[in-house]
Amino acid sequence: MGVIKSSRTLFFTTSPRSPKKLIPEIALLVDNFSGQTWSGNEQVQEEFARTLAAATTFEGDTSKKYSAFSARDRITRSPQGLGFVDLSPTIQLTEAGESFIHGNRPHEIFLRQLLKFQLPSPYHKEGSKIKGTFWGRPYLEIIRLIRDLDHLTPDEFRIFALQLTDYRNYEAVKNQIISFREEKEKHKGQYKRFVDDVINREISKIYSTEIESGNIATRESKTSDVRSFISKEKRNMRDYADACFRYFRFTEMFVSDGRSIQIAPDKIPEIDFILETVPREPTYIDDVTAFKNYLFDPAQPRLYTDDRSNLEDTLMRHFSYTKRELSEKTIEELKDLRDSAVQAKRAAIIQKQTEELKSYALYQEVIDTYNEILSDEVYDAPLFLEWNTWRAMTMLDGGTIKGNFRIDDAGRPTSTAQGNMPDIECDYDTFALSVEVTLQRGQRQYESEGEPVTRHYAQLQKATGKTTYCLFIAPSINRATWAHFFGLNQIKNIAAYGGKPKIIPLELDSFMRLIENSYTSEGIPQPQDVQKFLQTAIDEIDNSTDEIDWSNRISAYVDKWLVA
């Protein structure tokens, strides 16, 4: 049981950042530790942290000093909080968890579990200091805001929606957002300063008691001055917005343009059904057994498509099935038909986008998206960087370019590539290319990206059996990263990589110059043009005195590529 000690706003799980990572982590827990005691058992928690750190699906690090805390952070928040695992009296996979891990529709069960998440609950008791603050179902009420307001931006979410701790204050919070939008129109050209003033004001109001008393230190942060306290809360609020929006996109009910989130147009009837039928009141607050029975039930709450007539109507309206074709099928078979039709629709969207990209019709849009990412105008920048780089690679050359991210029904990205594969895979018949992108900077870039990049490169080389290259793209490449790949590429033969590695770091502005060169070139770039660039970048190592010289030589060659 957790106790909410000091929070006066809604909070959302930020670890792991992507809900799709929950699936392998929950499987790892139940496959290795089912039947063992979790609560208070630091030995099991530490062992799980070590098992997780060693998993090929896991990227990043678990705390070596506080490994038990790292384990609890990954398991007690989303897996337990959303009812996928039961940790008491021992570790067990729940029925909801079984459907999530092994079922055909993880997005559907994920939506059901979000709708059941409530504050307070037997899992989240209010401490005496904030007693009476929470009353409602956070995800349900945020969905209601998105529906009523047409969309929700990250700033609107973090400044106002996080204050919706009690659903009975819904109208007041909604009106605050409407007023904010009206006021924003008066501050065009000064938006960043305007929004900073508003969030400072709201945080000061929310935590007025703590600020006035000087009681602003937390377990995680020994903040001692108001300015630092407000800065910390801003970071937390931004993280919560990012986490909540990622969770919503995973349900496949929402779409995003990188600036706001909204309900997918064809999902509006399903969302309206939820808002009309799912109760707003928390339930079984003091009855753990009854709460678990409710939370672990994979069939609750009922969704729009659990009704046969609604499901048939969806298939006939959006996918041209006839009543006769559907009449003999079970509910699950109808859902399978819907899922297959959705995948076909998304494949058609990708094909259409590919055609537009290869004609350079979207050139300016691709460049503008990169500039928006660099200027921090896109709220889920890592995801949109990956997607936009797939678009750029598709436009740049004549290969078969596969992005390993997922898209929504509007063709926008919903989640990044899994941790055990490259972000983008390019097949050029005679050679292959993996592309990895990151917004990480500094030493963290080298620590987080060095090993996964080389592993994904090796996997692609082994899978294709072709000469393989890798592009590693970031807004800025840390010197340690340059040094790592400069040294690695000079090793004569590594069996795991099928020979001498060929990994090329490239700063984003250089990559954008490559795109510009291909756009302004008189001819259409061919695979051999791409390979010439890649191989020349590798060959320049032999002419370079050190990694900085290599970097400069690559930059100079970028300017010459395809230039007559």
C-alpha cells in the first residue's frame, strides 16, 4: 500500500516512459519471480533489478546503489497500480495482466485499466497532510477534458489539468483552460514568458501552505528555496504530461501532431460511450479484496466495441463490411477483423506518405519539423525525431525504408522502436543501413547510446548478411561518442559485427544539409550515391589524426555530396 504524503496535484507514472516497455518487464517479473514475496523483500527486489538490467529489451540503467528502489519504481507504479500484477501476498500475474501480456489486444486492456485507476484507493491512501485532496479517476477526467475542449496541449495539462484532483472541480478546471486560451491570444510572440508567469503563479497557489511555512523539502529533493522548489515542480509537471500523453496514445484512441493530443475522429463514439457509462466516483476505497476483484477483471469496464451491434456498425461504416459477412462471427472474431482492417489502413497510409516523400512534396514539412524539434516546440521530441528521420530517409534515397515505430490512424507516430531493434532499417539490395537517433547530449549520450547502437547494427548485419552501415544522428555529438566510434571503426575484424564496423556519427544539422543537397540536386539520388557517402565517411578515418579531425572531414564531405 502506498501513501500519498505531499502531492497536491495529480501524478502519473514516468517509469518506464513508454507503456509498451511494460510488457517485457512484467513478463520478466512473473517468469522469474512468481510465487515469491515482494513486499519488504529487498533481496528479491535487487535480484529483479539485476535481471532487468541484463535483459536485451531494457535500455538504460538501474541504480546500483539503490537497486531495490529501482525495482519498486518499475513494478509498484504501473504494473501493480494498473492491476497487471498482484504483489500480495506473493507475486502473481492477474487476469488483466494475462490479457495485456499474452492477449491479441494489449491496447484495449490497457484502456480498461486506465479507466479503473482511481485516487484514493487501497493502493493509494491519502496522508494526513493532504487528506481530502483526491476524489476521482484521473485518466477518465483528462479524457473528458480532451473531449470537451477538442484537444489538450502539454502546457494546459501541466498547469491546469493536474489540478483536477477532485472530479467535482471539473468545471472550474475546464474554465481555467478556456480562460488561458483566450489570454494566450493576447501574448503572441511572448508565449514562453507568458506561460512561465502563469505556471509560476499556479504552483505558488497550489503549494501556498508549504511555501509559506518553508516546508518545501521532499524525500527526492532537499529543496531549500522557493525558486528551486518551483523549478522542480515544473520539471515534474512536464514529465507527468509526457507520461500521460504516451499512455493515452498507446490505447489507440488518440492522435497527436506533436503540439497537442486529441481524440481520433473515428474513435469519438467509443470515447462518448466511456464518458457516459464509466462512473466518476472511486470505489472500494477501504476494501482491498473487492478492489482487487474489480481491478483485475479484464472485462471491466465495458467498452463500446464489447457490444456486438456497435462493433458491427463500426466495421460497416469504416471498413465496408456487409451485415451478411459479419452475422456468423463471434465478438472476438469481429474484433480480429477490425484489427486487421486497421492495420491495412495504416499500411495504406504509410504507402501514401512514402509516395509523397519520394516526390519531395513534403520536403519543407520535414525541415520545419526538425526545426520545431530543435526549438522545443514538440512535446514528445524523441518520438517525432525518430518518425521525421524515417520521413527524411525515405525522401533522401531509393531504398526500402522501414521505421520500427508505431503509427496511429492519422499516420502520426504513437511509440518509438522497441529496445531490441534499430530505430530505422534501410534495405538497398546490395547493402543495408541502420539509423539510430537520439536527443541525448553530453556524457549521457555516450553512456546510453554507445552499446545499443553497436548491438542493433550487429543484429541488422547478421540478419541481412549484407555490407551494413549505421548512421547515428543527434543534434550534437558528444566528444566521447565521437571517440568511441572512431576507435571502434578501426578494429580490423569483430566477429559479432561480421567484420570491420561501419558506424558514422552525424550531427543533425549535417544530416539536414544532406537532405537539402538531395532536394536541390538535378538528379534523383540513387543507392550508390548513399553508399558512396557512407563509405567515404568511413574511409576518412584513415586520413584523420583523431576523432575531431574525423568529425570535421565528415562535415566537409556533407557539403560536397551531390553538389555538381
